[in-house]
Amino acid sequence: MVAFALPETSKDAAVQSRLPVNQGGYSVRISAGSDAGGIALTEIFGADREDSPVRSMNVSTLGFVGTGDEVLAPGFVIRGTGSKRVLIRAVGPGQTQLGVSGVLTDPRIAVYSAGAGAPMASNDDWGGGAALKATFTEVGAFSILDSSKDAAVIVTLPAGAFTVVVSGAGSSSGVALVEVYDLDP
């Protein structure tokens, strides 16, 4: 667990907390203080020992995807020496069943290893495949229509740092939900 230092005079926020297990999901909401807004980075670190019986199963972020360089780019880190299977979803149209409006109509996913120029995996229009649907059910992810333009990929990644870049096909923009599920117990 390594976080970069924040200057003492910074207006950044940080909190350390021990969260109860089996209490459902937790959310972190970022809002602008007295300043006008901008880009924010939220980091969540698991401080438990590696042999702890508790582990994170899913992290997600909801944000606006614009055009050009205005992508949504959450990152995650896999610790250890082996590899890990993960399910990554970028849900735009599938959020309408949850009452979300202004969604990204056609999200695309590209998964990058830290410092890499080419994606390790990518997807546009998940396609309704049986293996992906079974995995959605296995991890407790809400279902999305087979014909939706949402994106999803299962990928095996080595230990390291990764970024999921979500953009809109055809210069589309809107709100996207990016989810990363751990598929290895």
C-alpha cells in the first residue's frame, strides 16, 4: 500500500477508517468545496494483511465521459506475484433500468498496464455472450440487455497497476459506470 504524500497546505481530503464487513457496499462521494470544480482522484487502499480473510470483491466509479481526451479513466492495482482474473464493465445504457439519465449511449473499454502504449484488452458492445452473463450472475452484477451497447470483458492480468479507459464510440458523451470485479477467491 503506497500513497503519494499530500502537502500540509493542500485542500485535498483524506480519511482512514475500518469498515464493517457484510454491511453492503460503500460509496465515496466527491464534491467541490468552495472552489469551482475540476478533476479529482479518489484512492481506496486495503490496509489488511495479505493473508486476511477479507478482500475487496468489486470497485466501481460513476462519472461523465466527454469527447476527445475527456475520458473516464479509473485505475486499480493487483498485488502479489501471480495473476488475477477480473471482469471489467463499462455500463451506459444498462443504467437506465436503475433510473440514471444522460447515460453514455455506446461505451468502449480499453485496459492498459501502467506505462503501456497499447491496450491489453478492449471491448465495444459486449454482445450478450453466455459466459459473460454467467459471470455477471456469479459476482452479483446487475444484468444488462444482450443487445445493449454496454461494454464488458474478462481478462487475466499479472500483478501491477492498470487503467481502464472508457470513451464513447462515435464521439458520444454521457454518464458511465465502470466496474471491476475480482473473479478469483
